[in-house]
Amino acid sequence: MEQLTLLWNYQLADMEAERQETAMKRSPIRQKLLKYQDYLREQKALTTQIEEDVQAMVDRLDALKDAITHTEDQLKALQARFEEKRPDSSEGIQEYVQETQHLVQTIVGYEQEIRRINKDAGDRDHQQHDILMRAAKIRAEYDKLKTDYDVEYKENMQKLEQLRAAAAEKAKDIEPGWLDKYKAIKQHSMPPLAQLNGDQCGGCRMSLPSAVVRSVRGGVPVECESCGRLIIQL
């Protein structure tokens, strides 16, 4: 019974430390900082994607310029052949005209694509500029808030360490087997220990079989079949 009393008192101290740690994690300043971090990561990913898109556009522009040069060379060669030996039939002239039109249309298509890419690249530049401006503003707010949070965290961490030290002090006289059981239950149920409340588990409020109730009242701790907590009666 003495071990159970010690374990219960340890739990009180341990749960106080847990509440302090939870409060630190739920700090409004910390939550806002985390949102800022997520936002900045998202904006960085966006700017990286824009840079990759723009590079792909640059590569495509280079390819289009080469294609235009090649097509213009084909057109010059075609014109040279026409001047060197003019077709002597209407079919030959028609074939020359069609081939010329095809090459010209090909060049026009390339030029239209170049204009579209240049416009898209300009839009990407504006988008990236806006992202960087917003990100810079958020970064400034983040840095200011981080300074406040560092002060808050230091104070709360000191308190948490004190609470953990107090819990560790209460654990000194508890047998290792009981502490191991406590820690194992803590993995799935908080708090790990619950007192008998009438014929119910004080943790999950489920009614217990009469045999279990008698065992707990007789000083034998029993794990709740519903929540897994160790039910005791001090």
C-alpha cells in the first residue's frame, strides 16, 4: 500500500510537469511562430518552383531561337533553289508556294510561342516579387516574435525543470517495477493511475465487475479492462 501511495504522489507531481509542458506547447506565441514557419516554408517552395519554371522557359526559348534560325536557313535555301532553277510548271510553283508558306507559318508559330513564354516569365517574375515581399514582412514579424518567445520559453523551461525535479524526487523510493508499469500505462492512458470511484474506474468512468471492486478495495490494484489504467484505492 505504501508503494501505491508513493506512486500516486509521484503521479500528482508528474502530471503537474506534464501540464506545464503541454501549456508550453500550446503557447499562443509558439503556435503563431509555427504558423509563420509553415508559411515561410510554403513560400520558399513556391519561389523554388517559380525559379525552376523560369529556367525551363529559358531553356525552351533557347530551343525556339535555334529552331527559328534553322527554319530561316531552310527558307533561304528554298528561295535560293527557286532563284537558281525556277519551276517550269504551275504544279512546281504551287509546291514552292506551299513549302514556303509552311516554313513561314512554322516561324510565326515559334514567334507566338516565344511571346507567350515571355509573358508567362514576366508573370512569374511579378509573382515571385510579391511572394518575396510578403515573406520578408512575415520574416520580420517572426524575428520580433521569436525574441519574445525566447524570453517566455526560458522562464517556462525553468519552471518545467523544477517540476520534473520535484517528480524525480518523489520517485526515489518507488520500486522500479511500479515505475515501469506506470510508464508503460502512460504510453496510452493519461494519467496512468485512477482511484476507485464507487464501482467505477475514476479514469474512464466505466462500471467495474464486483470482483474487481472487491480486489481494489482489498488493496490489490487492477488494470481497467476499458482504459488500461491502474485502479487503486488509497
